Amino acid sequence: MSRDEILDNITLYWLTNTATSSGRIYWENNAVGNKLAEIVIPAAVTVFPGEVYRPPKSWAARAYRNLIYYNRVDRGGHFAAWEEPDLFSAELRAAFRSLR
């Protein structure tokens, strides 16, 4: 990301006063730990190298009992749709192709 893109993103949070509310999900999920309800709907996981949490396939399969797609890609991060829109949309298409 360019310096201007980073500053645009920071400015958006600053001017709309939403930095705290955007981080709230991380604070709320911190207390949950590993005791989550079982997720049985079809799920797809793409692991981006710039993301903080990069689960191995065995962990993803344990969390999502109906894991229909798992892939590791070589670029992208927390804002993958913004950083790598073509790769992100290709992953979405590949992930849910089996549900057609």
C-alpha cells in the first residue's frame, strides 16, 4: 500500500470517529477463547500471508466441520479484497464453485 492509501485509511477512521468501534470485535472475541459453537454451514478459508492469524488446514477443518475449500496464497493481507482484488475474487469463485 502506498503512503497515501495508508493515510486515507487512517483519515477515514479519524474523521468518522470509528477507530474504537472498528476494533471492538477484537476486544469482544478475546474473551471467548476456544469455546466456540460448532459451525456446520459450508465454509471456505483462504490464508493470506499478510494476515495476523494463518491457521493450518487441520485447525480450519476442526473449526469448520463442513470445510469445502482451503487454500494458501502468496500475497495479500488483512484487507485482501482491497490489496489484491483480483486474487480475492478468484478465491471466492474457486471456493464456492462446488456449491453451484
